[in-house]
Amino acid sequence: MAPIKGLYAVTPDLADTALLVAKVEVVLAAGARLLQYRNKGVDNSTRREQAQALRDLCRRDGATLIINDDVALAWALDADGVHVGGDDAAVPAARAQLGRDKIIGASCYDDLQRARVAADQGADYVAFGSFFASSVKPGAVRAPLSLLPAARAFGLPVVAIGGITLDNAGQLIAAGADAIAVISAVFAAPDTALATRNFCQLFQAAKT
């Protein structure tokens, strides 16, 4: 099972599959090795087309592909795993369908108890946020920085998400985030490759 660490690139809502693949190619070439396919704005046929194209791309480049919300799609495409939220399939149901070798991540928002339950149910990582104001989810609940060191007690990788930029990511990493999930600060950056490299370097710097 691939480690959950470093930059966790999350795809933007793009209907154009060729454009999405081209953008992801840039991100993977620049060093990202963890990708979540998330698209709330297209129909099921397009989602499957896009997810399959990204699965093939990730396999080619040795990256890990996690499918957001859709356990059935992750299973059908033999993706590396699934990320489930509060309104999605529970961790045990996802595990039952995908098997022991797939990655299952769980959104825990600002709730340590939710993370404790997810860990007990066999999740492979827990995610918290939004830590900062997010253009993707402007109404998202805000999570305090103190959640990150507290969540390390569960013994799972901890992912931070929500409004993360190059300017504020460092404090999340310092507080204990193993991975930072980013959409706009990578895919909407003027130079996507440079943004990707800069995020990856934040983790390299944290090791020194």
C-alpha cells in the first residue's frame, strides 16, 4: 500500500477530459505521487471516462489514485483506493467492497471523535479541514490547527485540506500533517509545475 504523505493533489471540476488529463500530467511530472479524482460537476459517464484516464496515467507514472466518494467506481476501475465523506459509504462498507489492499480515507472535518471511529473501523488515513477559507467549499466548517497533533494519537496518516496555499501549508506540516490536499493552489496556479514542485519541497524541507 502506497504511503499517504506529501502533496495530495485533488483534481478540479473540469468537464473537458483531455484538459484534465493534460493538467494532471503536468502535476505528476513535477513530482506529485498522490492524486484524488474529484469532480462534482459532470455526469456518471464522464466521471468514469475521466477516472479511467487518470488511473491509466497514474499507473504509467507510478502515482497513487484515490477516487472521491464513489466506492463502486473505485472498485470498477481497480483504483488504489477511495476517500469517503460524512454522507458517503461508511468505512466498513467501503472495505467490504474494495478489500484489504486498497486505501480508504475518511473526512473527519473538525471532529476528533469521527476520526477515532474511522480509525477503529480500519481507515488508512484521516482528513481534517477546512483549515482556511476555501473557494471550493466556501461554507465548509473550519477546523482548528490543534486537531493535527491530537489526531496523531490514532496512529494513522493525517491529511489537512481546505484553503491551503504555499504561504500557509508550512504551519500545517509543522503541526503534524503528513499530507496536504490541494486543488486551486496547484491546478489554478499560473505555473502548475512550479507550484507542484514548491509544495513537494515543503515536505523535503520539513525533513531537514
